Amino acid sequence: MSQINRKDGGLINKDKTITFTFNGHILRGYEGDTLASALLANDKHLVGRSFKYHRPRGIVTVGSEEPNAIMEIGSGAYKEPNTRATVTQLYNGLEANSQNHRGPLGFDLMAITDFFSPMLGAGFYYKTFMWPKAFWEKIYEPAIRNSAGLGTLAKQPDPDTYDKGFRYCDILIIGAGASGLSAALTAASSGAKVILADEDFLMGGRLNSETAKIDGISGSEWAKNAVDKLSAMDNVTLMADTTIFGVYDHGIYGALENRSSESREDSKKPRQVNWRIYAKRSILCAGAIERSIAFGNNDRPGIMLAGAVRSYMNRFAVATGQKVTVYTNNDDGWQTAKDLRAKGVKVVAVIDSRSISPVMGIQGAEIFMGTDVIDTKGRRRLKSIKLSNGRTIDTDSLAVSGGWNPNLHLTCHHRGIPKWNEDIASFVPDDKAPPGMSVAGRAKGTMVLNDAIKEGHDLGSSVAQDLGYKASDLEPATTPSVAYNIVANWGVPSGKNRAWVDFQNDVTAKDVKLANQEGFKSVEHVKRYTTLGMATDQGKTANVLGIGIMAENMGQTMEETGTTIFRPPYSPVAVGAFAGRRRGMEFYPTRYTPSHKWSEEQGAVFVEVGMWYRSQWFPQPGETHWRQSVDREVIQTRSSVGICDVTTLGKIDIKGSDVSEFLNKVYVNAFAKLPVGKTRYGLMLREDGMAMDDGTTARLAEDHFVMTTTTANAVSVYRHLQFCHQVLWPDLDVHMISVTEQYAQYAVAGPNSRKLLEKIVDPEHDISNEGFPFMAAAEISVCGGVPARLFRISFSGELAYEIAVPTRYGDSLMRVMMEAGKEFNVVPYGTEALGVMRIEKGHAAGPELNGQTSAYDLGMGGMVSGKKDFIGYKLGLREELQRSDRMQMVGFKPVNKGDLVDKGHSMAGAHLLGLRDEPTTENDQGWISSSIYSPMLGCYIGLGFIKDGLNRKGEFVRAVDLVRGSDIEVEICSPHFYDPEGGRLRE
Amino acid sequence: MSKTRYSAFKVVKEALTGHKGWEPTWRDAEPKADGYDVIIVGGGGHGLSTAYYLAKNHGITNVAVLEKGWIGGGNVGRNTTIIRSNYLLPGNEPFYELSMQLWENLEQDLNYNAMVSQRGIMNLIHSDAQRDAFIRRGNAMLFADAGCEYIEAKEVKERYPFLDMDNPRFPIKAALAQPRGGTVRHDAVAWGYARGASDLGVDIIQNCEVTGFNIENGKCLGVQTSKGEIKAGRVAVCVAGSSGRVMAKAGIKLPIESHVLQAFVTEGLKPVMDNVITFGAGHFYCSQSDKGGLVFGGDIDGYNTYAQRGNLPVVEDVCSGGMAIMPSIGRARLLRMWGGIMDMSMDGSPFIDSTEVEELFFNGGWCYGGFKATPASGYCYAHLLATNHSHEVASAYKLDRFRRGAIIDEKGVGAQPNLH
Amino acid sequence: MSDYELLAESPLGGVEIELDGFTITEVTDKSLVMVALPRDKFSDIESSINKSCGLKLPEMQNSTNSKDSSITLWRLQKNQVLAYFSYEGDDAESHLSERLSAPAYYTDQSDTWAMIRVSGNRSRDVLERICPIDLSPEVFSVGNVSRTVMEHIGTVIYRDGDDSYVLLTMRSFGRSMLHAIEVSADNVL
Amino acid sequence: MIINHPLLGPRDSEEFVYLGSTDLINRPTNWEDEASAEDFYQYQYIRENVAGDHKELWYHEQGDQSWLVVTRNTLTHEITNVELAQDVSRAMGRGK
């Protein structure tokens, strides 16, 4: 039989039947249903198992606070664990499965834990499982881990996409219930730019679940009219199915828009959009959340919160049972009995713990005042309840109301501390809501609907006025006032029966008591010791009840007991939604060099450096190992000529009358007297004396310099230079601009590099050795007038140049040079060959400039000028940095040239030990920072740091790599392995 | 030592007799009128372990631990629970290795199950340069007997099939693991040390905020608190993120800035991963708690703050890091995010030292690495307080090291705390 | 005459994509030159550019046009203006300095940027997914220009029409920026 | 966070890079003195680490590339003043 509990009416579309499955059973519901309402319509009450004791559990609430009805939705890679059925909009083909049980849901093998529960109370695990020592990791913990957890994560890549977005408004209104809609109407009519967001896919909040009439029409109709009015206004953005999950600094709100049901239609669209909303002000109208009462076996399927029972009836036209009972401590519980009765549902009893006169008569129901429910029966579905007066009543649905807690979560995201309000027996927001946030309606503790409407109405207008808009001339909607009276009820003595406080985490009133007894008295200690409020609902339904129990245990007030801290997110948010588009290749953007297309055509292998994709090497047909390609590139460059794209190096044009003075302050060496047309190598330190970056700077005109930085530090060096200029020496006439992307720059290296360049440089420019010597720089033209910059600098140690042309010509220049170089057997080389040649020449790079090394450590102490102040000068002179036994950079070569050749790894990362020393921290003398196979020397070589290295050349030590199992003897040598005199540079 | 010895037998017995026999885990004390030999300011993990080791190793039991709020409420109660001793520099590695050894025997020592779980920690390697750096680190670890394991990509894939081995940005080329690393139930560390110290006679005084120091002629004689003045032979400050605020009351400025580090936990899930995985290239590390939540974190927010909350950019960065290495995490929901205040030092390494004020000592600058250091920090601080000498593994942690240039900068980013 | 000829290429090969209510086109007919304004020459420069081209120095995040509308100045920084003008030759720097004839420092930036125009009545809906600054028509008016970050790419955005925006990103990022815009369009349209 | 840039108006702090306390403006100028070693040490390493209004340096990397002095409360994150660092530096007497 289908939907046996479905009644007439409700805000569902009975013309659209939706088919879904639950644990493989095919079921039907209607458009407008949630998964929970459709399950209840089909009389499915048992929907899950609890975390610790695997107790049978049913749907408790109608909202995002649901602790029990959490399920796996979908299958395969689409499976989404721990999804609350109460907020999952029903769609065709939805697959839902209950979780956290072994065997069928109705007969969970893990329910055995419930039997042992006396031993498994709060904190039991801190007191045992300690013997034997090794058993924790091998036996106990795996067993605990397997039985813990809830749903199962599909261990496949999330197949959905997510997006982000940015929205601005004057006023963000959170919650589209009676107060939220009222606030939106006045704020919008004032002219303010408004965003109205609600976590429900249907705006209206509780109005959709209640029978109260507003302005003479049903609440849901009034809400619909208001939404229609707002959606027609240009200054209003409505965001349904959107949860404001966090309040961040200065009016930034995190909002998750759920588009799951939309994406079923067109699965290419993002499943969710994570909006960052910038709001000048916000009005929180998030309503209230009902709490339970702690009585014996209050957790059986069929026991629900009274407001939820009413929602299922009024909004979804679903009766939660055939014989309903109501247990309450406040007037609002009675409304459930009244509404059910009005729909023809049998209400057998209303039990009110207060000793007052009945709030109203309920036809056909027994009324018990000053009475409590103390026990229940029915393992998989409620069968009966037992009252404190000894009566047992048969019932299949118990609606419980312990009162309503203002939903003040978001007011506490900046560490606001809720205050206790005795009138409503709950916590209300304090005055420390995040700046810019105001609260209205039940979220503020205003429990009477008519007052809540007025409050929202007034606040919408006054906040808009604060922002300079006119006052709204609308009148507030009205509804008859219904009083809300309550007497707190934190639970009733229930003997041996357990009274559950946190349903999902299986925390009972006794657990709270035991924690208090063991000295855990702070609310935070109790939470951490018992796990109260740590489940997927973060205590939304449980915490106030738990605090009430604590306060009673310890004989203190609610205020003294206090609350734990509300933290974002308001309700759980998929990790994927925070990542947004940043997945795979889109983790961050990609930068391509000017020669990228050409390199792709050559079959280059690329490597990512920062965000740049650079050619690592260019394999030729027949080469099977990267080393073959790299060795060839090195040998061919050193014997004739090679070309490498070095565009990625940072390039900064610096202009002004004070540039040379400025450079003097940022480099260790002197730049004041650098002549026009010359380039100089410069080393830059941090203020603490450690090397920061190095590069060359050329003077192209009296007041025009161009600096290069390493690829990795291009951005941070530019920032540092701006700091030095704007903050330290603001009056220097210096103007910097990055020209990294303005020029495509290539290194042309090797004995034939000049010959190659002579073919493309326009003939009026003399680039002969005499006319354009080592370290010369000039602005020239190439290929018939294309402007270019030429620098005679060398990283490879060969006769070499760097040539730069406007980037638009970059691809073309590469092709032209390869064509012009054919006669010299020109070779393109990648970053690997570049690295090999720099190590052969002993140039420090990233692994040496690792932020732990000073100019002295790098063997560049001689460059350091003592005649001027520069960044890093003074602190570089500190005693510990000047010790001769600091680790200094030198070269290392194996005593036995064949060492490591068959191992397939270099010396990099090996530590340095004396020939007969044991590998201990005390004996550690240093390490190898960079190492490669040198095709020129025919063996592995390395740069590294060893104590007092500069004075130990010629000594033998061991390079020990215990990680990969090598231990070789090496000679400490000069880092300049190749052409140490530098003759080739100047040819 | 303990009044109530914990055991499986005791748990069963109490279960059968209605749990009436459980006593408070630690004694809630009020300040003694005649003061203490040592007052420890700060009832976090480090303060409580200092008290425990002072009593246990050095027999100094006339000790009070003063806590502004509730014990264990600072970083020991809000971290990602990771322990490891995979450090690079000789100033650090032996210290963290001592800490690891203390973890390994902690539960038997304390008779308290803090769930020390050496499930292993694995750092993923994505580039050749990173490999070289990790080999250097791995060798430093092996030299210090901390143990490590180099895992080739193929094996990483076999062990952790949910990792994205071929990510176009961060292909996993290998991993460096420390099998002895793992996780510990963080709150239980505070409670276990509190119980141990309390049983040995230490007074644990909660809701007792230190508002000033009584200093005369350059010597500290006691503290002023919200519960009145308390005399002390020696005062040992140990307040992590509050270091700046508290030491300012003694007129001392530090090479420390306070920053917020956010941490995250997902909803509970059936077992996904059994170890700790660290993705250095993208700022993400993750493990799964015994309750099933994936616990993860990344970088600090990067601005000075004492507010225990962070902002969205880091949340998004961290989650992106997660998606980059384990793209199945996308459908796990983030349940809670929180922030702890880190005492970020100028070189990323801590201090355990005396100060310019006689009888006033300082322990701090732990950055975001304080949790794993808890046992050794207390052990070495107690050693210093009891003997006036630095313990040999903590001898580099001097306050004047920057004046001398004896920097311990693992990351090599210099005197900028938010980069460590 | 050289034996070799260099061919110029625009960053995105002149891309043009037409969607429903949304168009993406590469801007290829403009040059950019950064004009740095030494502190002590502000007023000199102001009067020179007014005299030479009828130009004023724009307010921050705003632009001004020369009398003949061929040169637009963008004020993104206090001490610099970026000139955006119609010119396709190799020597934008001299071209502009001659036109303005003001005592400033000129640096060619024409090859530094990829320029993408997005237009159409859905342009703001698409940009909303990547652009963190407020593009409400009344807030970001025609002629406004800002530098911000989109999808982790530093981006200059210039509103050159009611529903038309030019996005500038460093040239090497051009393809990533284009991709980001295309994904937004896919997600929104 | 949102930083109200003095020239550009409110911008998301994601566009900025944080450096630290404005103590870093006060770089000692007495480098030739022997005693300046202590001054440089204090300048580089010692911080007040204020709990309250903190003057700090932010760089608008994804904006106009200006360095700013932001007065921000480290307990509440409230920002009460934003100035150009260049102006502050000059006002403190720094020049060339």
C-alpha cells in the first residue's frame, strides 16, 4: 500500500508523483516532499541506527537539526553519506540507504553494543584498553574505528562540480519566515538592496507548517504573496535552498546554495554554489529549534518533536501515526494536538508536566496535567508510553515538546555568549552579535508570532534608515496573539531506563551526571568527555537540554553553566563546495611561456615551476631515458650552441633619478657606479642576513635599470622592493614596474652563440667580443627593426647572451633562432640541462638559497660591501653567523667516479660524515643540496654545505644517504667544477 | 600512586554497581595561603605536563597550576592531534624525538588511555626538488634514530588507492613516512597529566587568571590572580598563544606574534584512512579520528590575532588542498571549524628558558607544533625549573638566540612569523 | 633587410566566442603604456597632457579620455596611470610619450597583458562567479576601472559600456583567464 | 576581512599580503655605530604583540601595490584606520 499516512491538503503537488527508493524498496511521494516526509507518508519510521549503541532510531525533526534520519543518498561515486532526510528535497530516482548497521536495518548485529552499555558509559575508553601495550593499535582501536563513524564515503573522486560567487547587498536577511519576510518587505520598500536567504527550498519558514492566519489568509499563502512581491523587485535577490553557514569578519557571510535537484536535470551544472556575500548589515530571522525532554527510552522510532509532527501534518499532509500522544511542558505542544485533531487524526492523550489547568480541550483525548512520561515500549516502533501516574497508554506516535530554543547560532560566530531568559526557559542572543547583525523574531526569543512579525517589520525599516534609505511606509501584517508559556523540564527520574539527551551520539542523562561526578564540570569538559553535542547536528536539539541537566546536577544556574561555543558552519558543508572550481588542473592558474606552443610541437616534457609550465627537456627519437636527452642538450650547448626560454625570470624595470642609490640599499654589493651599458650580478639578503635572491641588473640609461630575479622569487622580490621604497625610503625617486611578461627572453649559450645572434641582430649593432664584451647590455633591434634587449650574461658558463623581444614576437623569435642556428647544430635545452650546467659552474640556486644560508655560507662573503648600509648588513654580522665552523657551500665529487651511476639517484639529500664516523646527529657535518650527473665530468657531482667547508677543500668525507641506502666517499672541492677560470665566458 | 587505578576490571565492577565509585579525575584546588615552590601559569598540556614531571622526576610537589578558564581549554584542546618527530635541524630533532619516546610510554606512565596511536604519518612528495629536501630530512631523522620510510609512488598508490596519484598539478612521486608518528586523543592528554600531577600532590586551580607578577628588584616573588595574590619561589609561564599578553605583565617583550590556526573536522565516516597524510605542496594534512571524522588543517590565517576564529580564504585553500590529493573528500561535509591561537616565533622554533627577571621562566613560541611537544616540553621545562640548567635536547631553545644569530629556522623563511 | 622576419601574435589568437546573451572577444587593437608620475612633476604633467591631448589625470579607479577619444587613461595607482590607446605598432612607448609630451617615465606594457572583452546582457551574471568586487551598474559605472583578483589571477577590469567589460590579465595567464570565463558562462547560462 | 583602502575603498583582504607590525618601518639608521647591532636585533625580532589596536603593514598585491598601515584590533578584528604606509613613513621622518 502506498503512502498510507498521507492526508488531504498540504503544500505538496499531488499531481506530480515522485518515485524513489529506501534500502532498495521502491516508494512514492510527491513534488514538494522532503525525503523524510515521503518516508513518513509510507509509514517508514525506523530510518537509522545510533552512533554508539546502534539503537533503532526514527525521524525526530523536520529541519536541518535532525540527529537521527541521516542517510546515504545516491550510489557509486555519487554516494553522499550522512545526508539529513529532513532537508533533502525529493526527486525522481533518489536512492536513499540507512547507515551504521551490519545486516538489515531492522536487525543490526552491532546492536549487541547496547547490551554492554553499562560498561561503555562516558569516557570508559580513557580507563581501559591500556594492556597489553601493543593491543591498542592492533586490536582495540581498529575495532572501535570500525564500529564508529556513520556513513561511508565513496572512495572515488567526487564526480560533481561546485562553483563560487560573490554578491553584495545593503541588508542580508537570514531566514524567510514570518519575521524575515516582514523585514525584507520593509527593507526592500525603503530602497535598500536586499538579499533574502533561507535554507529551505520553500520560503516561508514555520508559516508553511502552522495554521495561524495572517492578515486573514493562511500563513503559507501570506508567505507566498510576500515572496512574489519581493521577487518582482529589482533591489531584491531571493536565495532559497541557501544556508548562511558562517559569519566572518566585516560583514562577510558564507552562503551555500544547494542546487542538487536542479543538477539532476542537467548534471553539468555545479551541484552547489558557495557564495561569499558582502553585506553592510544583516538581520537574523532564523526562528527557533525545538528541544526534547529527557525521559526513559525517549529515543524510540515514532517519538518526535511536537513541532515536527505538526509540520508533517500541515505542510506535507502526513500523519505520523494513527494514535498520537503529545507530551509537553509548554503551550505550543498543545497546538500540535489541536492541528492533528482538526485534520481528523486521533489524539489519544495530551500529557503536560506543568501543574496548571489544561491549555485547551482536545476532542477525544485524555488530558494529564502535572504528569510526565517515564518510559516507552516498542523496539522498532513506538507501541506504548508509561506515565508517572502509572498509566500505560498505547500510542504509535509521541509528539514531545520541551520548549523552543532561539536559533542564535550565527550570533555567536564572533564569540557572542548567549544569555539565559527564564521567561522562555532558553538562551537568547547577547548584545555581542557580530558587528552589523541584528536579530528579530523567535531567533531573538520573541515567541509570539504577532510580535515577531512586528519586530522583523520594524527592523527591516530601521536598518534601511541607518543606511540612509527612507523609512518604509508599509504596515505590519497582523495575526491573533497566542501566548507562549513554559516551565522548564530537563527530565524526569526514569530509574534504570536511559533518558537520551544527544540521540545521535547516544549520550544519556546519566552520562552527563557521571562526567560531573568525575570532575568534568565545565560545559566544555562535559562536551568533550561525553561527546554531547559533537554529532552531525552539533547539539542543535540536545545542548540546552544537556546544560539543563548539568545545572541541576551541580545546583547552579543555567547562566553559570553556560553554553559551549557555536562554530561555523551552521550546518555541515561539503568540502568540495569550499574548494569550488579548484580541482585538478584548476587548482590554480597556469602560466605559459612564449615558446610553449613551439615546445609542444617539439614534444618537450614540461615541468611546473610556480605556476609556469617550462620545458624540462626535449626528447629526440631513440632516447629512452631523460638523462640521454639532458646529457645531449648539455654537450651540444657546450660544444656549439643551445637556446633556453628564460622568460619566467622576474624582470623589473626601475626608473628614476635615485635608482642606483636604491640598488645599493637592497644588494650586498655596490651598484652606484655601474656604467650605462653594463650588467652586474647582485645578491640580495633578507634583513636577518640570509640570502633572499640573486640575479643580474643592467643599466640601460642613466636613470633606467632592469633587474632580473629568480623565477621562484619574482613576486616576493618585487613586493620586498616596494616595501623598501614605500616604507623605508619613501622619498627616493624610484619607479618600478614588472616587465616579466613584456619580454620573451631566451638564453643563447655556447661557443657559437655569437655567430648565431649575428645572423638576426640588425647589422648596425656591434656584438663582437670587443664591441659587446662580457656583462655588456644594450637596447638593440633584430630581424629588421624589432626592438630588443641584449645582455651578455651566462648561467651556463659558456659564451652566452640573453636576448629579449616584445612577447608578441616570442614564439617567432624561437623559430627564427632555431632556423638561423641550423648550421651550428643548435639545440633547445630545458630546465634540467640548465640545472646541470649551473651545478657544473657552481652557481647557487633554490636548494642553496633556501633561506638558511648567508652570503658567507654561500662563499660570497667577498662580495659583501662594508662601506654602506644595505638590507641584511648589520644582522649578518652576528657572532653565530660569522663562526668559521658554520656550514659553507662547496663542491663534492665522488672518489670513485662510478659511484651511484647504477643506483639511479644522485647525492642530493645525503648527509656528510667523517670517514669513520657513525651516523648520528652529533657527527652530522652537513648535507648535499644539489646533485646531478655531469656529462662533462662523467660522474655525479654535488653542491652542498659542510662545516668550515671553505677551508677543507681536498679533504675526503662520506655522503651518506640512509634513506635510499647509499654511502660513498667524496672529495670536498671547489664548486666550480667546469672551466673554473671562466675563460669560456669571455671568448 | 593513583587513588583510583583504572583498569578493565574496575570498569566492569563500576558498571555492575551503578558507577558510584568513580572519583574526580583530578582534585579541584584553591590557592594555598603560604604559596608554592613553583607556580605554573597556564593549565594547558605543557603546563600540566610540566607539573607532572616536576613532581615525578624531581620530587617537587609543592606546585600549583593556575588556569584562567578550564584546564586543557587552549591549544591542547583544539589541535589536529598529530604527533611526529620528523624534524630537520639538529636544534630540534632530538627534542621532538624525546617527546616521541615519552608518548610511546605515556599511558602506562599515567594509567590513563590517551589513545596514543602510532598509525604513521606520511608526507607526500610531488617534485624532484621536494624529493631532495625530504631525503635530507629523512636522513636527519635516521641519524637521530627517529626512523623513517621512503615509499615509492607505486606503493603509495597500493596503500592509499583514494589518493590522486596523477593529479596534473601535484602528481605523487613518492612519500616520506614516519611509521612512529600518529595521533593522540588530545583532551585526554590534558586530563591524564592533570590526574597524574594531582595524585602526586600538585594543586590544579581552575578559573584563576593571572593578572600580574609581583616583581621586586628584578626578582619575581609571586603572582596576582583573580583569586588573590599567591607567593611562589619560582614562576613558570606556559601560556602558548597568550604569551605576549601574559609576559607583558612582567614587562617582557618577546620575539613572538600571536596568530590563528584553523582546524576542521568532517561528519563521522566509516574508516577512510588509518594514518596521517600530509600534502606539503598544497597546505593540507588529514587524519581520521576514532569517532570517524576526518580531521584536517592547513596554514595559519597569517595576521596577528588573539581571536580564536579565522576567515574564509584559508578555509577554501585548505579544502582545495584536500580535493587535490583525495578528491573523494568532496562529498564529505565539513562539520566544524575552529581556531587556536599560535605563539608564532621568529624562526618557527620554541623557547624554554629563564628570563631577564629572576625566578621568572618562560616556555612558549611553539607555533602550531606544540601538541606533539607536550611531553618533552613539560619534561625539559621541569628539568630547567628543578636544576637551573637546560635539558640537553632543549638547549637551543634560548630567548637570546636571535641576538646571537643562533637561528633554528626549519622552513628558511626568516623573521616573519606568519610564514613559519 | 634581415634574412629573418619576426611575426607578431596576440596572446589569445584573437579569440571570439558568441553565446546567448554573452560574448567573449580578445581586444587586439589597443596598446598599453604605464606612465609613472614623479612626485614633484604632478602639476607639470597635468598641464602638459591637457595641452597636448585635452587629457586630465583621472580620479582613482576611474578613467579619462583624450579629446579625440584615442587615448584613455586609467588610474589604478596613485603615482602611475596606465594609458590604453589605439595603436598596434612596436613602439607604443615613444608613440605615447610623443602624444602626451609630459615629463613622466613611460614603460611599454602592451605585451604584458592579455585583454578580453566580455559583453552582453548576461555579462554581470557570468562575472559574479569570479569577480570579487561589486559590479552593480550603479556602483561600478561606465569608465570605472579596478584591479583585483579573479580565480587567483590578478585582473584589471574596465567597464567600457553598459554591458561591456574589458578584463586584463598578465599575458601568460591569458588562457587560464579565458577558461575561467568560459566555465562561468557554462555554469550560469 | 575587508580593508577600507584609503584610495580604493573597501577590498577583500584576500587581495592583500600581510607582513606584520609597523615596528618594521622604524629601521635603524645608525648602522655605522657598534651599538646598532642591538637596535637592529630589536627592530627585526622583538614585538609588542598587542592584544588590542595593532598597527600593521599590509601590501595590496592584487590591487594598487601600495603598502598600507592598518590599525586593527587583534581581539575583535575591527579595523579603525587605514593609511598609506608611504605617508606614515614620511610622517615619521623617513625620506631617502
